[in-house]
Amino acid sequence: MASRRTWARWATGSSFFLLLLAVVSLFQVYPSLMSTFDPESNYLVKVEPGQESDFTVDQYTRLVALRVNEGNVPQAELRLFGGNGEEIEGRGAGTFDPDRPGSDGSTIYSPVRIFEAVESGTYTLHNDAEDLQLWLVDETELAKEIDGNPWLYLFYIGCCLGAPIGLVGLILAVIVWTDKRKAPDQFLVIQDGSVILTDMEKVQSVRAQKEGGLEIEEGGGVPRPFVSTGPSNESTQPDQEDRQWKSWDDAES
């Protein structure tokens, strides 16, 4: 149980340190992330309502179209065409495509269409909405801008390691607590007529002294006052009585 207690303390302490490191790293990298992922600060193309715009992609990438969320999830209302005139459908936003806050702290941008695996080339984006602007961002390019930031790596390490290590420490702590409740709280040791209280960790060393005249009562039971320190004398008592009778008979005769 002592080993489990040690591992539980080590795991919980390590988890606390790693999660604290993640929190500190997040505060350091958060301003950079906000600026990088703000569509108004880093967009590939911005199209006004009812307009269209041409742009060029230099690498195999992932494009995300966003609109300002004014309380209701905006509709896509857009079309993307390749250099040969073919329309690229894309897909709607899913669970893993969250809204993005703007750098001003009040504007919220919602993804309305995701274009996966877009090859390099020239494209045309049409904004079919009547009163909403449309932003198109290059996700691959944004990832490159934040790649190499040491605070971001420390944040990943703290989150990915701190949470599971903390869970292991919690499980070990529960096991240690359960074992402690099952074990007797105290032991009574009788030595030379004196009562000594000891705990679970010391009982093994006390038992080692039992042959020298110690008697242990577990669970708070009634101590046994008599300790046997040698072989019983009951087997020799009849012989002593016989010798006493023989001596008495000799004296009478």
C-alpha cells in the first residue's frame, strides 16, 4: 500500500505541474492564435455581397469560407469554381469546425462551407448573399504561421500528458483509500503488563518481537494478559507430587 501511495502522490503532483504548464502556455500563445485565426486579419479573399473574386492557390490546401454570425447560423450562399469552370461543391460545417472569435472580442465568424484537398490553381468565389460579406481563409497557411511556436508545443504537452497522468493518480488514490478503510486502524501490543498502541505500518516489526514476550491483539480486541514465554510445566507436575508422597511415606516409616 505504501508503494501505491507513493505512485499516487507522484502522479497527482506531475499532473498538477503539467496542467499548470498548459495554462501558462495558453496565456502566452493565446494573443498570437487570436490574431492568426481572425478572418479579418488573415484571409485569402474577401467578397462583398453579390460580388465575385478571383484568387490563386499555390499549394495543396484546405479552404474554409466564413460569415459573421449575428445570432443565427448564416447560410452558405456561395459558389466556388475552378480554372476550367468546374464547380467545387465542398461540404457543410460539422462538429469539428467551431466558430472563431474576432480580434475585437465581439465578432463571431461561423464556417459555412469547407473545401477539402484543394489543389494549386486559379479559382473564382461567388458571394450570392444579399447583405453578408464572405471570407475565405487558407487553413494550411494559417497552420504554418503558428508552427514552431514553443509555447504551443508546451500547451500540447501539458494537456496531452497532464490529463491522463492525473486520471491514473486519482485511481491509485481511490485504491489506497479503499485499502486503508479495510485494514485495522490500530493494534494493541502487550509488553510486561503495559498496553502499547501501534499502527499498520509498525505491526510487522512488532510481530517480529512476539517470540520475546509480546502479544498482539488486532482490531481493538481485549488484550490477553498472560504471555507464554516457555514450555508448559503441566507435564512435570505429577512427577513432583509422586516424589512428595514418597518422602512423606519414608518419614512415617
